[in-house]
Amino acid sequence: MQVKKWLTWGGIAFVAYYLFARPTDAADAVRGAFDTVFNAADSLAQFVNNLA
């Protein structure tokens, strides 16, 4: 359980560092992640609509 705790805090520290060191790149990464989620949801909606 100790390793999981260290990895969690290490991940949080990395994200915080990335946000402060490269805020533009971090914003682009978040925007890209949201675009991917929205594209996947749109594709799923089109698939379900084509089933009917």
C-alpha cells in the first residue's frame, strides 16, 4: 500500500510542476483530452442513432 501512496503523490507533484512550469502546454493537453472525450461521445451517439 505504501508504493501506491508514493506513486499517487508523485503523480500529483508531477501534474503540479507541469502546470506551473508549462501552463500553455498543460492547457493544450487538457483541451486535447476534452476534444478526445467529446469526439468519442459523438461517435458513440452516431453509432446508436444508426442502429435504429
